[in-house]
Amino acid sequence: MQNILIIINAPPYGSERCLSGLRLAIALADHENKPTVRVFLMSDATVLGLPNQVEGTSNGLQGMVEALVDLGAEIRLCRTCVLARGIAELPLIAGTAIGTLVDLAEMTLAADKVITF
């Protein structure tokens, strides 16, 4: 079984890089080969872990994060990044968690493929 790590740095709003990263993660997590999919959110992408954001897309970014959780993907938000943005104490979307750079290092070493957005 393949182990795939997707690192998203791009902000969720203002470009489609974040959306593209989530779309790929969902396609991989739902693939018939059932790879292990891990997503690590860094920089402004960490706000993806916050629920109840008003969004313009039909499915919504929160719905995509929830779909990934339902598909068994592991989703971590960079601790340093959430602290820098003052969002570390806010509730997160169920199934997501704050992670550290040590977690990211371990995910990277375990990954067969690392993809960044």
C-alpha cells in the first residue's frame, strides 16, 4: 500500500492551490488502491481546520475536509502556524488535530510520495 503525504501551504481563499490539494487528496483517499493519505496544513492553510466558515463553493472547503476525515485521511495543522495566527484554542473540524514539525518529519520519512500545494 502506498503512503502519500500532501502538504498544503496555500491560503484557502484567493487562489485555487488549496482547493486543488484537497481535491487530489480526496481522489487519492477514495481510490480503489486505498493508499494511506495524510494531509499536513501549514501557514495560512491552517485555517482550513476551522469549522463554520462562510464559503462560496457549492461543496465547501469544510465539506472537503470532512470528506477526507470520513475517508480515513489523517489531517494535521502545524502547531507553530496556528499559534502564530492566534487560532490554536479555537475548535477544529472533527477528525483534524494540531501536529508538530516532528509529526511532519515522521510523515515525510514514512511517505512514498510527498506532494505540496
